[in-house]
Amino acid sequence: MWHNNRVEVFESALKHGIDPEDSLYVVQHSLRSFLMREDPRKVLYLGFSSSGQALEVVTAETELFGEALIHSMPMRKRYQKLMEGGRNE
């Protein structure tokens, strides 16, 4: 597990080779975010890394660590449509 002052980064978030700093940048500077689940809280963030890569990032609230980064990968087409204001079909 990778540690950050604000968010724990789980191994699952590293699966696609995205640097945790890029993922956290998207969380902090997201263009769109969606509440996926209320309790425990799970949020999808869509945005661009500081180098311009389009990413989808998911955080979840955990009892042990608080907010944790659990998923990060290059943005899939279905989420690109949401970024453009379209529907997720």
C-alpha cells in the first residue's frame, strides 16, 4: 500500500500503472465527480492528470484509513461521453 498525507492508495489503484500522484491530482482537480454509493461513500472522479492524461479515479471511505484511492485507469469511452455532457449508455 502506498501512503499519502491525504489519501491511502490501495494496490488495486496501481493495477493499470497510473502514478498515484496523477490519480490524486484528478481527485483534487476533477472536472466531474459522481457519488457511486452513499454508505460507505464511494466517488468516481473524471479529469486530467497534470500531464494531460484523461483518467477515471475512484475513492472509497474506509473505517481503517478514511478516504482511500481504490481504482485508477485511463478514462474509458463511456466516461469520456460523460465528460462531454452526454449520457452514459
